[in-house]
Amino acid sequence: MSIIVFIIGMHRSGTSLLSNCLVKNGFSIGKSLNKDKNVQNPNGYFENDAFTHFHDSLLHYNSSTWCNISDKKMTYLIEHIQQYRKLIKTEFDDSKYILIKDPRLTFFVNFIKDVCEDIFDYHILFLTRNKDECCHSLNTAQSIGILNCEILYDKTMSKYQNEFMKIDHEDIVYKNDEVINNIGKYCNITLKSTSHIVDKRLHRSKSNSDYFYTHVVSYYEGNNRLDNLYAIFEVLNTQKLSKNKYEKILIVYCIIKDNAPDVNTIEIYEKLKKLKNNNIDIQIYYRINTGGTVQTMYQTYKYLIQNKITTKYIGVWEDDCIFKNENILDEVQVYLDKGCIYVGSYWDCEDGYALPLNINGGVKRLIPNKPNRIVPWVTNSHIIPHSNDSTLISDDKYIWCEDPYITTMDNLKLIDKKMGCFTLAPLDQKYTHCEHGINYGEVGFPTRLHLNGFTFFGLLKRRYFMDLKTFSIGNKSI
């Protein structure tokens, strides 16, 4: 009777590394070996494409994808069981030791049992990892929002059963011989040491850093303004942020994509890390194109917390704008001292859309009954969590100023405690300018803040800020 080891559990928990260890011990992955390699998995994924496709079809049958799992119980047909047994025979012939690794199978344990019953000697290894590390790693590798990563993590962990062998990611890296020995006992086979193939440098654990200021760049790559990313660095490298003495600052480039990043994409943006010097650190992460700049702010806020990165000030900017004056944080602090939750920019009013307050900037309020208005049109669903109410809010409730959002981490924690996620834009919808950018974001977010008792201030754009390349694609009327 063939022995089948199933490796399930959470994505980015060492499933590929452990698979490599078992392959070195004579386990077969089958004929349809996936040959992909990248910076996230330089040794490969040790997956079988035929089984991955089959598992995707099971998820599709249950109205799910690998990263969006239905809350309903997973079902399958007798035909699925028969097809899977046939696939095992086709891929492995008479192999004695069979390895099937795929976190997707975590949600089909009963299916595994039905397939193997009285035919195979099967064993299930369930891999885990620190939640923060795991979600950050998945976010970086697949451009999945942190919130979605956390939901997937929780659903995956809920599927653990006592009969599985539970293995932690750190143990695979740092206690490899012990893990492999225990797997041998669990499966009643003899396995040899594989600690020599483990590269501990690939363990991307949480950092612990302290910065005076973190400059977050929200960059949608479709706009093709890569030069802006380098121009931003030059400004931050040459301009003083404060009259007060400070040490290091951090630039976080949030690269927004329509699809998950591939190897070529990652190589393009990894070059930015070469800009790092004694005064500026560089970090990069990726996310899918939804929610706009306010979503970038929320996800970066979570990213910093999860990676134990502390910073006094944080500014979240689109890539097409930067401050023009030195000591900008001293100007910001004046308004933070007055109780403002953040400081943004105040653009000169266009066609009387809003009423200016003073020569230094201020906040905007909508002129009532403005004819031919394109935006904003904020409804209750834009500002009230879990609401499907499409009723427009009254004109007197609108209040906003434009990005950037310059504040402190302490202030972001206050917003999080009061409001939760900063934007209510659906994570499964692609970004559109009017909805995600304005109604949920640039106008909807500060309006929500105001209704929750917060204040803010916009510094006059032409006085304090300057444009970089501003060309953008897309229809700004939707």
C-alpha cells in the first residue's frame, strides 16, 4: 500500500520548504511538476500542476477561490472522488511514497479521507505560522490585502484537527532535524536529516525598527510614473523635515497592481531598495488595486504594526505630489497640537465646489444645490459600515480636504479604535476614481471622521506642496 503525505495548512507557512525536505527523502510529487521559481520561493513550490488545477475546480464547485473561501460547508460528488483516485494513479504509477502539497486541501479534509479510505496509507501534516508574519508574507507574495489575508488565516486555522501532525514554520527552519524525525515517527517510516538544505536567511521574520517619520507612497503602476518614486527619494534625502533633531526615516513604497506581482515586476521595484542610505530605509509591499490612497493608509498602518515598526510621524501620499518647503512636519505639528487628527492639503476651489476658509488652507464644505456636479455624491453606504442604503447624505454633512494624510501612529490608532477600517470601499471591487477615490476616499473618509467627532486641516497646496508627474490613465468620470 502506497503512503501518501498531504501537506495542508496556511499559505506561506513553510509548505514548500517541508515538501523539499520530503522530496529529498524519496517522496514523489508526480509527473506534472510545477517548475515556477521566484524571489519568494527560490527553490520552487514543489507542487503538482494537475492536482492544483483539480483543487481549484473543487473550490470553484463550492463558489470559492484559493484566497476567498466560502463560509458554507464544502461539498463534492462521488465523481470527484473517482477522478481524484484516477489522477493519483496517472501521476504516481506505483510510487511507494507520494507527496501532495496544497493549502487548498485544508478545506477538503473529508474529501481526502474518502479518497484514501482502504486504498492508501495517508497522513496529514498541518502547517502553521505566526499570524502577523504569515499575513505579511502572503500580502507581499500575492498582493492580497492584509484584511483578506487575516480572514483566510483564521478560516484555515479553524480547520485543524487533533489527528493531524501540527508543524510550526519556525520549527521547520530552526529545528529541522527534530521535525523530520517526528514526521518519520508519525508516518512510521525512516527519514534522513535535511537540515543542510534549509537556508535560514529565507526566514523573513518581523523587524523591530524605530523611525522619526515614515513616508508612504501609494503608487498605481498603471500610471507609469516610476520616475516619481526616485524623485520622492531625492526630496526626502535633501530636505529637512523638522528644525528638531531627528534620526532615520523610512520610505514605504506601496505598489498597487491589477494582478499579483510576477518576477519581472518585483525586480523593477526591488531596485528601489538600493537607494537606502544611513538616513533613509526603504521597504516595499504590494496590494491589489482597490480602495485608493485611504486603503493604502490603512494597510500600511497594519503593516507597520504587524512588523513592529514604530514611527512618530507618518505621511501617506500619492506618488504625484511632495512637499516643497523644509520643516514641513513642524507646520503639521501646529495643527496636530490643536487637536487635528491629520493634516492634508487644501486645493484651490474649482468652479465653486467648496468654500475656502482662510489663506493658509482649511477644510472644504459643499456649496448647496451646485448644478452639474460630477463629484462628490456620498451615500450612507459610503460612510456607514455594513450599510446598503443608497440615500445621499445631506449637503451640510460634507467636509474634507485632499491628501496627503500626515499624522502620527497614535492618531491612526485612535481612528482604528473608533471607526475600524478607514475606507468602506469593497475589497472585491476594482478601484474607480469617483467611487473608491472620492466617495469612499478623499471626501467619504474625512466626512466619516467628522461625523465621528474628529477634526482635520488642509494646508494650502500651492504654498506647501508641489506636483511631480501627474499623468494618469483611467476614466475620472466614473
